[in-house]
Amino acid sequence: MKSYRFKIRYGGYFIDHTFKSENDEKASEDIVTEILSGRGSWGDERDLEPSKIFITYEEVNANE
């Protein structure tokens, strides 16, 4: 299992969420379930166009 950190900006919201998943492909599927379950840190994002979506993710090194 690897740890992943996703940052999502969409529809006036900013979501920051870290979770564990098997691999990159599975993590991109799991993030949908995680967000629909209400997990992650949610905040307002007023600086971007609400109709745009920005998603970034990284593998988190557990040793750091």
C-alpha cells in the first residue's frame, strides 16, 4: 500500500485528502469514493473559475 495526497479544486471548493491505495491507477478510482463519502479537508476556493477542475496528486513518502 502507498499513501497518496490529492488536491482538487472544483466548483468553488478546495479539497485536500491523503489516503492509502494499492497503486496509482487504483488511487485515481478510490479518490472518487473518498470524496463522495465526505472525507478530506474541504474549504472554499474563490480564486478559480467554478466551471474548471484542477486535480493534482502525489505519492507521499512515509519515511519523510
